[in-house]
Amino acid sequence: MRKHNTGWEVIPAPPGGVPPTNLALGDLDGDQQADLVADLGPAGLWALLHQLNGTVWVKLHSAPTQGLLIADIDGDGLGNLVANRGADGVWISRDQRWERLHPGSPKHMAAGDFDGNGRLDLAFDLGGDGIWLWMNDRVWSRVDTMSADLLLTVDLDGNGADDLLLSQGAAGTNVWMNNQTWRHLHDRPVRHAVAGHRDEQ
């Protein structure tokens, strides 16, 4: 693991002796340091946490995952772990407990503040059921009936609330704006995209 101030640091070998299939980074314990969550296959879901005696692996769950995401949904400074467990649906960790958000298995997941209230919401591509938002007030809303090959959150209009960029095959690259309108960016889809401020505004 590479740290910005000390260079490379050797971390403890993960349990189980198998390479991780899914990874996520986020502050799970509120110590202002990013923790590493890894799906270690048969060994289960583990987190590498920073503690007084160094970094240690802590088991979170035994269920395998098909995707992981960490986002502070309830605004308490602790990252909530969102896990796509395939046929068992999407689950989120809150207050040391697991809660199922949806019975489906999403193709993609993303986090963003879509209503501008300062708390993160979640976006899910549920395949044939389309694109859905799960707001932090537990309300679901469908954005589109069409699936996407890529989801990316970006505040395209600079209003302080995130928009959702979708790469949608023959429909091209489109953005769902947080004011419930659509913006067509390009006739061609994109395979990869990043968001940032190129003009320092």
C-alpha cells in the first residue's frame, strides 16, 4: 500500500490466502483515514482498519459480493458499506447492522448528493428495470427505463447537487440533471470517464 507521506507500506496479508475479487476504500470508523474493504471469496468480506497497534483485518460478513461501495449515507462521518450480493440483493451496513435495500442485483452502483442536502444518495443500474436513485430519506425514484454501461456522478451545472452521467450504447452519452431534465453530451457512448475541474472554477 502506498501512503502519500511515507511511501510504500507493507500491510498484513489478508486472511484466506486468496486474492480479493472486489475492493472499496472509505473511512468506516471515523478516524479520518481510509480503510480498505476486500471480498476474499470463501474467507468472506473483510476490512483493513487503522488501530493503535497498527493495521488489522476485521471480518465484516461471510456473504460473497459482486460489487462494493463506501459512502457516508447518514452524515455521521462514518462510511456506510454498500454490498451487491448478487441473487441476495443490495445490502447496506448501518450502526453495525446490515439492511437490505433492494432484492435485485445492480450492474453498477454510484454515490452522490442528488438533492443537494449535504448527504449522499445512491444510484443503481438494475438492468432491465432501468436506473434508480435511492435517496437518504429512503425514497426510491426511477431515472430512466434504459440500462447503462457506465454510471458517473458529477455536478455538471455547479449548483452544489450531483448529476448522473450515463453511457447508454446506441443512445450515446447522456446526463440526468438534478432538476429532472436530460442533457445529451455525445452521440457515441464512452467506456471510461472521470469528473473534475479543468478550468479551476
